[in-house]
Amino acid sequence: MTSTMNKILITLTTSLIFISCQNNKTFLTDYFSETDVCALKEIVEYPADSIGHADFIFSHGDYILLSEPKLNYLISSYNMATKSLTRFLSKGTGPNELPDVQQIDVYEKDTLFFVKSTFSKDIFIYAFNNTALLSLEQVPGDNVSLFFDGNSVICSQYGKKRFSLHDIQNKSTVEFGDSIVIENCRPDLIPYVLQGLCAGNAELKRFVWASIYGDIFEIYDYKNPNRIETINSTKGILPVIKSDQNQPVFSSDSKFGVVSITVTNKYIYMLYNENKIKDFQDKKDDVLLCNKILVYDWNGTPQKILKTNKLLKSISYNEKHKKIFCIGHDDDGNGKIFYIDDL
């Protein structure tokens, strides 16, 4: 794979499809002309000694939820109104347990959320105001990341097509998203290499996907489920694969990409990581910490880079409070909850 390609503009019907392929721009940051230094504010009332080794954050309404992979209970829930903290979801492989948490997101607007594991097709459904398990649901296919919109669920998935839209009520499925060519990697293994995150906006009927490895993201419009349109496809540096046998092997020179993503009606926020896999030797778990948030509009047009004064691991926008909540480290390396006011 060459390091430079041409930039292509394609117009289909009323949509502008912007496919950006390395026009001397290797990194996503190369497309931005404006950087703002952003001083994070700490939620000082949050019980700091309870944060532990949280790996990502999800916030909705008055709640901040953290995934705590090293504790016996995988999720902590903090109520900002009552300033109370609870823990739930036992770690394990037994009934009503999960070995890990891969994703937390809204299931039904304002009332319910789901918890997804890397190793299970079941998603656990909870109410925000109650930690008791309400139900177990299954989403079709072999999925990485989910976004619910009413009776529809959009998934990034493993398979020939990288995405699927399932109409739960009518039990129909549309698959879309062409494979991305990566040197030394078979097409059927590409989804395992990219392992991207997705987030959506039900009002706009758009969703965004970004790869955890390499500098790649895409935006799709699903107003017409039978004719899903690509709004933007930006490809910078790709993951570096050393071999292609039963499973791909990453080169130590492969870099990380977007490690967390959150959206509003106006903007897409991507927490962008510039470290390489080989940096794990020195940084250990801190290799996923970073301090650049890339801001795009829903056409994929770069707006600005927010350079934070603390290292962050995960971000989550809260519509009620109009803030981006963040899990990160203070100057002494202690876990903290920070926030940024909406742009």
C-alpha cells in the first residue's frame, strides 16, 4: 500500500460523498488548521478513591457510568443529582454475569441502557435509575459496536460487509460497507484488524465509525435503510500487518487511532491516540491515554482539535448537562473525572 493516494470527490443525488485518501495527509490531525488548548475541569465531588482502573465512561442524564474491568463489579454508576455511587454487574461467566464490558450505550432514550461484552452475543438491559437487570436481548450477527434507533440497530460487525442495519420489528437486515484494503491482510480478516467504534444520531439519521487502529473514519446516512449513503470516508495511515495466517499479527509500528467517540446533534468528538503498539513496552496501560480530541461536523468536515491539559482515556457527551465528561489522569497519575463544556 502506497503512502499517498488521490483525493476523490463524488456527488450522488443530493449527497456529497467525500472520500479522502492520503493526499499527503497521513494522519487525521493533518486535516486540521485550528487547535484550541482546553483546560479540563474536575468533578471534585466524585469519590475519587472509587475510580480505580476505569477504562471507559458513559454519561446520560444525571448519571456517569464507568467500566471497571479489574473489580468484582464491572460497572459503577454515579448519580450527579444525589451524589451517590453504586456498583453492579458481577464479573464472571455465570448467569447474569459478564467477563468484561465492551460497550455501554442508550437502549431506549432517557430510560434504558445496554451493556455489551466482547465475548457474548447477549446484551444486558438496565434502567438508569435501577441497577437490577431488566432483560437479556440478542442482536443478530457477530458485532463489535452497536447503535440503537427505535426499532433499528446499526452494528459494526465481522463479515464480508463491515456494517449491518437490523429492523428488529420487521426482522430484516441490510448489510453495507465495503472492505478496506490493508497490505498483508486477507479481506475476511479486515474487520478483526480495524475493530472500530460507532456512534449515531437518531435525529439526523447518521452514524459515524472510526477505527481503533490506524487513521480511518466513515460517516453514513441511513434515512433510507434500503439505500444507505456514504457521507464521508477518510483514510490516512493504515494498520501495519506482519503476517496473514489464521489471524492477523500487528507490527509493533502500527499506531492506534480513535480510542473513544461521542456525538452531539452538531459535532462528532473523537479521542485520538498517536501512540504505537511498541509504546506499550514503556507506557504499559497508559499507552491508551492521549490529549487530543478531533472535532468534526456531521459531513466529516474538520472543525478544530481540542488539546487537553490532562491525559484522557475515554469521553462521553451528556445532552442534559451540555458537557463532555472524560475519564483521565491528573498530574500525579490518579484517575479523575473531568468535563469540557460543549462548543
